[in-house]
Amino acid sequence: MSNKLFTKNEIIDILKDDSKNEWLFSLADKIRQENVGDAVHLRGLVEFSNICKCSCKYCGLRTENKKIERYRILKDEILQIVSDAVNLGYKTIVLQSGEDGYYSCEKIVEIIKAIKDFDVALTLSVGERCYEDYKAFKDAGADRYLIRIETTDRDLYAKMHPYADFDNRIRCLKDLKTLGYEVGTGCLVGLPNQTIESLADDILFFSEIQADMVGIGPFIPHPETPLKNEKTGSFILALKVMALTRIMLPDINIPATTAMETLNPDGRIIALKSGANVVMPNITKTQYRAKYEIYPNKICLNDSPDKCRGCIGAKIKSIGRYVASNYGFSHNNG
């Protein structure tokens, strides 16, 4: 049962039928335990710039949002944040930003090389770049790259991402795979006009590209975006998409996303009990956190990194799991 592969129609039936939820979450948890064990991998998240050239309709960082206070964290301050995180026991750092042209390939390569001196795994999430940039980042020591597809429905993608190109997004994922990154992607659940059928396609897409990491979160409308009056995505539906992803891709890394906890106070723990095996605590300094407002009401905005580390560690222990002591590389890559 651990290697069960559902057809598209079976995925659709499961997503539509809430009477199967308990079975689904239990199966996903069992498959998680059998394939990646009880360790929970912590990835320290550094949100180093909220400046973005993109116009994604769901995102508070979109370039049209003039009410947000923009910021950049430069190399020396990033390295101090990383140093503090390493002292708290983090084995992976995630560098995430808007698509900010200030950070040239050369600047990011410098930062990567300096971070790798701390003997950590490094995930980048800095958007769409050319093949040459991705190669330079990999050569400098980057291990993983996160670039969410958000939706595999071409028409919906076009509506949600003005001026963006779906095929270029796919090109990025393929380039990253070719270069040997552990590749992370994911989707938003509950976008306006999104269908259950397209969510099923998203899950099949993750399987098709053999993603190493998949992040899934509910859509949460931001008041300074065109989608401000749209309905919030369903926590349960997002959880079901995540659980099905675990069943379809038994040995990948799946984060319990902070967006889930924004909708449910126990969201991350519920996700960890339904197939997830990764948590990404925010290690960015508190003066920046509220400004990285992709969606409103994010959790832990005023908590120090050491408080966040202690809090999530206690929650993980409370469900009989433990914090991993290794780098948490994909089982596909040893």
C-alpha cells in the first residue's frame, strides 16, 4: 500500500469526498513514517528582500503594492543571521526573497560561498533566473532550489501572474533538475476559479517531474491585492492535497507550511501528522518579518529566532517525533 499510485480520477474522488479524510491522513502519515522516518527537519528561513518586480495577483509583495515598506538585508547581516541560526542547531538555511534585481548573480554567489563556510545545506528561493545563473549558484555550493508552480492550469496561471510566462516557469524547473539541484515546487490551494481537477493535475505534475520537495499552502487573500475580496482557501483541502502528494511521492521532503498555521492554530502539527516531515521556522530578524507580507496575519512575527526554535522543538516532541540532526537531503540523492 505504501507505493500506491492513484489515477487522476481517484485523486479527484478523494479530494471531493471528505468521508475519507481520516483514512487519507492516516495513510499519508504511515507512508511518511515508513519512508522518511520520524525525524522532522528544520530549515531556517531568511527572508532577505521583500522587493519584487512581479505582479502576482495573490501576493502582498507584488510590485504594485505601494503601502508596504520595502527592505533589503545585505550580505554581512545575512551572515550574522545564519551564524546565530547555526548556534541554535540549524543544519539547513533557506534564502528567500522577492524577485529583486539588486541581487545580481555575482552578489548571490558571494553570499552562497560565505554561507557554505558554516557547513550547512543551502536552499535558494529567489525566483526565475537564467540557466547560467542557476549553474553559478550550484557551482558556488547551493544544494536546493525552491520555485513553486502555484498552479499547473495554464489559463489560471496566466490570470494569477500578469506578465509572467508559464513555459518559462517550467523551463526553470527543468534547468534546476538538469543541474543536479534538489528541486522544490508546490501549489496554492483555493485560488479563485481553481478546480479540483486542476489540483489533481498539480499532484500528478509533482510526481511527473519527480520533485524532491513540495510545499502546499492555502490561499489567503491579501488586502492590498486584486484578490482582496476573494474567499480564503480551505485548510482541510490543502491538507488533503499535501497528504496525497506524500502518498504519490513517498520519500520526498514536505514542509508543514506556516500558512496552514495561520488558518489553524495547530496547523503545522496537524500537517506533520498527515504526511509532512519538514518545518521552516523564520530566523529573519523581527524588525523585517512583518514587512515580508506575502499574505496577512502570518504567525510568529514578533518571536525571536531562539523562541521559535524552542517552541517548534517542543511541539515536535509532543507528538512523539524528534528534530533531525542531519542535513535532510532527499532520499533520491543519498
